[in-house]
Amino acid sequence: MKTLLSELRRAVLATLILAVACCVLYPAVVYGLSQCLFRHQANGSLVVDAHGTVIGSRLIGQPFSADQYFHSRPSAAGNGYDSTSSGGSNLGPTSQKLRDAIAQNVADYRASNGLATNAPVPADAVTASASGLDPHVSLENAGLQAGRVARARGLALDQVRALMAQHTDPADLGILGDPGVNVLELNLALDAVAK
């Protein structure tokens, strides 16, 4: 009995020590380091306007539909870019619903960007990402939208393309993935030019 109580006391003490270390000390150290070393990233990479109002995150897509803005890729997250419902549509390649949605997205994309009815359309312009929250579009997608945005804003196409280049994020580590244009940052830059 004495041995059992001794072992029980050790087990309870070890549990308490590990609980304090893993549930209090470790999170406090990680939080402190992240706030000191990576404050912007640790707080969500928020984008703030000139008045200090948070208008989004550079990591989460937002819907844009007006002609003067670059459009984000479609979202299957809740009611469009709902970060609480992140996820894909889970529709497979044999799904008629998916095929119909893509066909409609292709037709809408071609019409809104003044493309021929048989013009190739980038996949990211008509399909949602796995999270449904991707803030980037491909260079090809942005390039096809540039003419529409330039016309709607009365800007030179070269000026819009220069802004696109400024808001293109390179591939991770230079080799992982493809470069992508951050739609929110690009649209904010376009709004700043217009003022």
C-alpha cells in the first residue's frame, strides 16, 4: 500500500509539472518570442488602411467583383471567403455540379475580361483552392484581367502591369510553388493611384 501511494504521488506530481510546462510555460515562451520577433505575422499579417482600420489580411482572400478591381479566385469557403468555414467544395472530377460550376465560371471569366469564347482560361480563375481562402491569383490570371482593370480605371496597361509586378510574391524558397499576385494588396495599390 505504501508503494502504491508513493507511485501515485509521483504520477500526480509529474502530471502537474508537465501540465505547467506544456500548458503554461511553453505557450508563454512561444507567444513572447513570436510577438518580439515576428509581430506582424503572429498577429495575422493584417492590412491596415491610412486611418488605422483593419481591412483584411494578406493571407486571406476577399471577394472583388467590380470591373476596376482584380478578381480573386472563386471560394468554396462558406458564403465566399468565410474564414470560419475554410475548405474546398469536396466535389470530385465526375461531379456534374462541379462541371457545371466550372463551365459557368469559364463563361463569366471570358465575358468579364473581353476574351474570345474559345480563349484558354487559367485553372485558378475558375476553381476554388483547397482552403477556399487563397489570397493570390496566378500571373496568367492577373495578366488576363489587367486590360479590364486598366480600361475601367482609365490607366495605362503598363502602369497596371507595373503594380502587378510590385505585388507578386515569389515562389516559396524560390522553388516551391509558383509566383502569385496578392489580389488585396494589388487592389489597394490601384485605389491609392486613383486618389
